[in-house]
Amino acid sequence: MEQIELIFKSSQSISKEISLFSFHVNQENFSFKAGQYMNLWMPHDGKILFRSFSIASLNGTPGTIDFVIPFRKDGLFSQYIYSLDPGEMIQAKGPLGSMILDGVDSENIFFFSTGTGIVPFRSMLMEIRKKLQSKKNSILIYAKAKR
């Protein structure tokens, strides 16, 4: 696994505290499996801090990768990522993780989630839709976590 350069393209608000961030992947032949995540890096006090985020995009979208990132007003990484301007570069490592969609042989597929734990399912559901043309029943059960 190697370090990858990501160039910030845009963000889109999903809710009051959550946005979808899109990046250009500055690496040829970049691929991942639905359900994987990446470590995004930020400089801080002469050190490198990282935070892990599930990949929210469909694999095979050339040169683009998306992440759903919540805003935490006291979060160092939130302050950093939400202040990026288009064209700015960040470093990342990955893809990582083994909670992947690896073959679907059932008529019904159930996903359970709370909060932003729903994000890995986003890429899985898009992949199911693309590969199977919605011939399966995908059921997502989501509960909003209370704060």
C-alpha cells in the first residue's frame, strides 16, 4: 500500500453536519472494493495526523473518489478538510479494510447501520445496482444515533 495524492474537487452538503467530498485521484489504475476505506492525512504541529473514512463512491469512476465526512466543531480534521479549496492536495493511504462486498448469492441483502456507519454501504449498494441491475432486494435498516 502506498501513499496517494488526492486533489480536492468539490464538496456537497448532505445535511447540516455532513458533506460529500470529491477528490481527483492522482494515480493511474487506482481501484478499491466496495466497503473499503482510506486514511486521509493532515499536517499538524510538525506531525502527520490521519483519520479513516469509508469510500463512498462507485469503483470504476475514473480518477474520482468520494468520502462522506461529518463536521465536528471541535475536530482538528473537520476544521482542516472543510477549509480545503478546490485544487488543494492531500495525502492518503489505502484502500484498506476487509468489510467488502464479495459476491452476492442471496435474493435478499440486508444492511444495518447507525450514523455515518452507513457510508460503506453507499458504495456497496451502487455496485449491486450496477452489476445486478437491481435483480436483488437490497434492504437498508438505518437508525439515527442520538447525541
